[in-house]
Amino acid sequence: MDSTLKNLKRIRNSGVDYWIHPTVSILNIFRLTELHEILHKEDIIPLDTLHKDRRFHMENYWVDRFHLNPLFTPDYYSITVLPPLLKEQAAEKITKYGKQLEKETGIPFSGWQNIIDFMYQEDKSLLWKKFLWKSQQLDDIRGNSVLDINPEYKV
């Protein structure tokens, strides 16, 4: 993460206008607020203009700064696969962070709400076991564990 942050700071200080567009999946939904918090606190996603010829308006934050892209395929990695209890936990965590951030900075909660709405738009929880099975296969090859990264999934 140190080298990534260092490179992002170099981009930030270059004067180039840029955007951060993470893809949101079942693998990172519970770490999304931490990612944003680091990038926000390190001023990687600033709340002002980056380029003298381009204006920045806070209402465009979710387009011009931090656009969340939900993953669609493979379907077993979509956040729509989370079982109801995990969806509720993810929504609570994101809502708490997003509401506090809006209060402190003016960043609209709408972007967070959009990803929560996407998560609830469909119930694909029947694919939960497939996600766990596929993850176990990859964990065996890589020598790691998705459950270590996402302890919320240890049910």
C-alpha cells in the first residue's frame, strides 16, 4: 500500500485532473469505507479543483472524484450475492461512514446510497456457496484466505 499511496500522491501533485473509480465486489464491500477514508485523509481525492481550467462542484463528487462501479460478472462476486444479514451489516457500516462524512465535509451521501441500493436491488444469495467454494479454490492456489481479509464472512 505504501508504494501505491506514494504513486497516487505523485499523480495528485502533478496538476493532472483524475478520478478514482473502484470496482465494488463481494471481496471489498466491507473495506470500501477504509479505502475512501485513506484516500480522503491523504488528500488523494481532494474537495477542490485539481486543474485551473476545470471547475469542481461538490454535487458532482461521485462523478468527478470517487465513482463506485459495481461488479456484475462473474455474478458470484457481485455484492447482490451477500446473504441478508451481511448486506445489512455492510449497509450499516457504509451508512454510518457516509452520513458522518457528509456532515463533516459536505460530500453527498448519494454515492454511498447508490451502492447500497445496487446491493439490495436483487437477491442472488443462492450464489453465496458458489462464492465460498470458488474463493476456497483460489485461496488454496494462492496460499491465503478470503476469510482473513473479510472476517465478516466467517459464519
